[in-house]
Amino acid sequence: MQNKEYLRYKALVEEHLLYFLPEIDHKSITLHESMAYSLKAGGKMLRSVLLLAACDFCGGDEKLALPYACAIEYIHTYSLIHDDLPAMDNDDLRRGIPTNHKVFGDAVAILAGDGLLTSAFEAMNKDMLLYFDNVEKLKRRVRAVYEISKGAGCRGMIAGQIADIEAEDKQCTKEILDYIHLNKTAALIKAAVRAGAHLGGTDKKTLEDLDEYAENLGLAFQIVDDILDVSGDEEETGKKTGSDQVKKKATYPCRYGLSESREKVLELTENAKTAMGPYYDNAEFFIQLADDLANRIK
């Protein structure tokens, strides 16, 4: 993902990533250190970038969307910290460095995840307080927070996570497999795009097209991730490979094989690009991003 615009958005988020964290009393400094450790570990920051890009695309000011872009990165990072715990995926490596619980212990890692989740909503609500005298701008922010809350919650990411856990070591149907991926991964990606679109002042048709794009991109992203777990390497993925097969996870490669999974990624990529086709050059960022994602498995 070396798209220049992508890197520009990403650098903007990285520059402000710790800025929206609440001030923590020195007596609780370990909490801040643990939260910052995982935030500063890097990563693609796909959701944050998509939020800024969608805001920009819909006519908004990307810099005013930064509290929401950073908030969604807090939420994503919290989910990774908790996913890596022994009770969940029990992973030792994330983004090329030891997982949070390997450095700080299970208890602190759990609290760091909790801290990041609540900090996300504190950051967004703090921003909303600035717009009580502008009803239209406040409404946009309320809609953005709702999208992020829904995408991260028990009708989105967490719903996918529980289905993922319960599907381990079982022959699941295509319906359940898609449900897992569309919620565990695609829901927060859709939330990022929809939140950014609301912040930018989207119209109904543009929101529908962005929604279609994001759902296809999100599902493709998860399948690519699953393919790389089979055929990638630790340097590329930043985590140990082969873990899905060991844990008997429900994934496209496990159910359909690598060849059919790659075909599915190409189909989803074309669907995503078609959704943004009517916007021609204005949608170049989104179209190139879809291609860049698919190229990770070529």
C-alpha cells in the first residue's frame, strides 16, 4: 500500500495518534505505557486512513476528522491486544514486535485494551462538545460516532469475534464464514468509511456507493489476511504465520483452498472498484487502494 495519498493520510494519523489520549495520572503510568506501546507499533492504519479519505472525498476537512480517525485506531488496537491474549488467539507477535501481554502481562494488557476503547469515545465526545452552537456539524459527528459504535460492537466486530471463536475446529457453512468475516473485519472498515463520509457531509447516494465499496474491500482484506497466514512470511505479516490452520480457524483458504480464495479476492476487488466507478478520477484513491490490497497476494 504505497499509494502516496495513503501514506499522506497515514502520516497525519501517526503524527496525532497519542495526542487524543487522555492525560493519565503518573500513579497509573503503566497503563499509558502499555497503551502507547501497541499504538506506536505501526501497522497499516487502514481504518483511520479510510475515514480521512472518505471525509475528504465528501467535501470535509480531513484535519477536523482526526479525533475520529485516531479513535478508530484506538478501537482497532484494543481489539488486537485482546485478540492476542492467551484466552483468545494466544499470539506472541504482532506488527513485528512482542504482543502487549508478552511485555506487560495479561492483566495490564486487558486494562490497556479497555483504556484504548474508552479513550476512543472520550476523544470523539470531547470533539463533539466543540459544536454545540452548530447543529449541522454536531449532527455529522453524532452520526459518525454511531457508525463507529455499531461497527465495533455486538452488531459488528464483537459479533464476528464470537462467531469466529465458536467456529473453531468445526465445519462451518459459507453463510457462517461470510458472517464472521463481514463482522469481525469488514464491519469496522465500513464504519470508518461511513463515519468519514458523514463528517464530510455526504449525500445519500454517495454514502450507499461508499458502503458497497467498503463491504467488498473489508471482506477482501480479511481473505487476503487469511491467504497470507498460509503463504506469507512473518516479515510481511508482522505476526506468526500458519496459526489459522493450527487453531483450525474458519477461513476461506481452509474451506476453499488458496486458488479459489484468490479468485474471490479478485471478484470482491472488482465489485469495490465498480461501486466507485461513477466518480471517475475523484475516486482514484479508493480504486488504487483496492488494487494495492489485491496485489499483496500476487
